[in-house]
Amino acid sequence: MNNSLVGLILCMLTAASGASFLQEDEPDTRTCMSCRILDKWNNSVVNCDTVSGEVRMARLLGFVEGSLAMEAPEEWRRFVLGSVAEDGLIDFAGSPVPLEVPHSTAVRNIDGRVPPGVEFPEDIREKLRSPLVAAGIARFDGTVYVHIRSMAGIYGTVYCFDEDDREVVWEARTSSSVETDDLVIRTGINPRAVEIKANDSYVVVFGKSTREASVVAFDRNDGREVCRATFITSANGPVPSDHEPVRIAAGKQRRGGKSAGVPRTMCPTGASST
Amino acid sequence: MNLVGITYRAASQLPAQFRILLLVFVLHSPISCLAQDWNEHTFLAGGFDEYRQVRHFFLNMNADTEREFRFHSSPKISIYGNWLAIPTRCENEGGGLEFESQLKNEFLGFVEGRLNLEVPNWWKEEIRAFDLRRPTNEWQVPGMSAPGNMQESNGIRHPADTVISELSQLTIVGNVAQVDFEIPFEFEFSVKEQWVDCVAVIAASDGRAIATCKSQLGVRHDLICFNSDQKLLWKSEVKTHPEFSFGSSGPTRRGFVQLVSNGTAVAVFGVNHLAVYLEVFDLESGAVICRFSTFQPAFEE
């Protein structure tokens, strides 16, 4: 009885939140970073046959860096540029860059390569103790951003905490395997290797796997997701993106304060672009 | 007025040869240390200060400052940084012409992503063809890729002998609106000049239009915004060139200019006898968002 009642209430809440989604404005493609990056992928890479694969991927890379005002990690850059085969086809499986996490920000576990001077909150420290996680770390202006992902590859999470008081300010999920409000399982978007970087605006997780490269960006201050773009290729070349606004419901919560878990689209109107 | 301003004013009165000598003297003097405290405001202001700042950063660039420069929060500084870093990165990473080409394509993507604008194809070709190994105060011939007609642009290759009556009948078809307008008096005056080289007009929202008129004389030209009542809403200057504000001497020079808008800003993509340039202005106010020019002085000194 109680379970049914709770279920009913949950259903009503879900429906209500779904209705609110429907009332939201359509994403503004001029300002939605995901839209712009995926449009660039579709128009300048997938549906462009007038220039070589090298030119297309170089422009895509520059576009991503320009949109984020951030230099992509060297390994990720090489991975993207290396996806162009000799015959001009683009296929991430053919990139000569290995998928391991070789980057300087990698933190295998708490006893391994930890950047000096970083004291982790206890619960994050516990997560990092596991030999079954891979982690990356970025620091910017007194704040630490740790991306922890299970080696089993289900999902990853970005934790943001203050370097001084070690209080977790926000956390956000980076995997898109379970990311919609109705818990639809999405397949394929599960990068095997990720790197994390931060600048004064964004925290960005760069992912790569045998069939895709991805970029997930969060607002540095509140963890709001501002960009999620995945570039997929097959043996026959790049696959067009069926980009649609994805509702992020379970991606984020603020600890020790008000809940910030308000469902939102991944194309927030007014997301900064320039 | 500060010392730099006085020097600049004095320099502008001198013949070209003396200006160069004075410039070399100033850049080697302690005055140049003033350029270290640059900021976005002075950068956007253009002119002599900017010349020195760009030079200062280029000469003192290391791996850290290069990244700071390339990914600065200011679009102007980051775009300049990505452009200026191309030869350095080619040298450091041992890349040849192929690598330089890749970096130029990354630069073009960077410009599009940073400014949220579509770069015209002819401008891309200009950038790709630009010889970074030669300082632009040596003669290069930019403009080889600029279209000679309107086939791909909303710019109007306007021959100098076109009379004003033809321009007043312009009809601009934008993505969402068709705007009929007449050229405001101020602009009409400049278009009537016999040295007009290129006129570009683009429709904006609310029946407004943005226009620019490039002359064969001088390097700068105005960008104006006006409404259907011919009322001038704002006017900004397209500098095209960071160093000197006065006109060039010698034979007349041809060029090309095209306007592109993304709904919040308008970009002037242009090429003249000195440089390939891009300047971006706020659509509402005409405030400068970004200025970029391939013109740089000789860095080898």
C-alpha cells in the first residue's frame, strides 16, 4: 500500500516535471553550445565532402577549443586528429593514440599519483582507494575538480570541492548511460578514457573510445551542464548526430545546502557562447 | 596626454621613413616596458599601444604565456594568440607546411567557435594562403581569394563608377526578413566619393540594416547601423590595421569586405592591401567585441 502510494506520487512528480520540460523554450541554437558543436560536426565533418578529412577534423578541434576557450588535452587532440585514415575516412577506431589514461592529471588511486598539496574529502578519498576506479584531477583558482569513473565503465562523476575546507560544492554525472529523467538507458556513449580540465568558466571532461570522442562541460561555479557533445564514427565514417535536448535529472546535487537538482535541459537557453 | 600619446601624435606628422626609424627607437627604449601592463580595454582600442603589446607578447612568449594568450577570456586576445602562436608551434613541434596548414584550419575553427560566427569561404582561403613567415610590412598580395561578385556573399562588389541612385534601390533579403531602405545621408556622402571600392550591407532584425563602405584610399572604414527611417543608430570604425590611423599613400588599393551576423553581433570580414582582417561589433550598440588583423610588424629585430 505504502509502496503503491509512493510510486503514485513519484509518477505524478515525474509527470509534472515532464510537463514543465515541455513548457521550456526550445534551445536557442545560437547560444546552445551543444547545438553549435554538434551542428559543426554534422555540417562540417559528416556532411562535408569538399575538403579533406584533416581539414575537417582540424576545424572541428579548433571549434571545440574556441567554444570552450580551452585547449583540449594533448592526447585528446592527437586522438581526434589521428582519426583520419590515409584514405580520408574518419574513424576513431583507427586512431593510433592509445585509449589508456596516460595524461598528467590521472590519479589511479589515492596511494598512487596524487598531485602534491591536494587533500581530498574523506568520501572522495574512499572512492579513490578502490583499485577499480580511474580518476582525473584539475585544479583552478583554489578549487579542485576530480572526475572518478568506474573501471567497469558504467558512469563517472565530477566532484568539485574547495581546496581549503574540502567541502564538496557540487557533483555531476558525466556518463550518459543513465542520464534522462525517465531513466532510459542510452548506449554507446561510454568513453573508455577521460581527461578533465578547468578554466575560469568551465570544467570539461574530454572522453575517447574506439568509436567516439566526447566533450562534456559544466559551469565551473555551480556544476550546471552547459555542453554535451559526442562524435561517433563507424568503419564507414562519421555518424550524424541525432542531437536533441536531453533532460538531465539525476546529474547533479549540491551537498550541505539547498538541493540544486532541478531538472534541466542540456541546452539551457542563454548558455554563454562568446 | 601620456608620453606614448605624444610620441604617437608626433610620429603621425612625420614622413613614412622617419616614422619607422622613430618606431624602432621607441620599441628599443624603456618606454616599451609600459606595454607590459596591457589589458583588454587598451587592446580593443587599437592603434599604437596595441602594436607594441602584440609585439611585446610575441617576443616574450613561452609555453605558459602562449597558452594564456591563446585561451584568454577575451575573444580578441585569444584569437590573436592563436594566430601569433602558429609559427612558434610549427617551430617547436617541428611541423612543416602541412602542420602549419593544420594549425591554420584549427585557427579558423577557433574563430568560428569563439565568436559563434560562420566564416566566409573566401576569408578562409585568404587565411590559408597567408604566408606567416613573411612579416606583413613586406609586400604580400592578399585578396586573391576575395570574390569578385556577389555569388556567395551579401557583400556588394561595388565598382567605383556606380552612382548613388543604384545603391538607394538596394533590397536585402535576409533569412527572415526582407528590408527595403535608403542609405542615410552620412553614408550616402561617403558612397558618392569616387574612390569607393566595396560596399557591404546586411539586414538585421527590426528592419535595421548594417552597412559599410570601403574606400580605395586609406585603410579604415566606418560601419553604420540605421533603421528603415534612415536614422543612424550607431557608427563604429573598422580599423583593419593596428598601427596607423591615417590613410595610405601611393596607388589606390582594392579590397573586399563582407558582413556576417549571428543575431547578437555583426562581423566585418575584410581584406585590403595590407592585411586580412576581422572585426566584430555588438549589434545593439556597435561596441567593439573583437578586432583581428594579420598585419604585424617585422618581428626579427
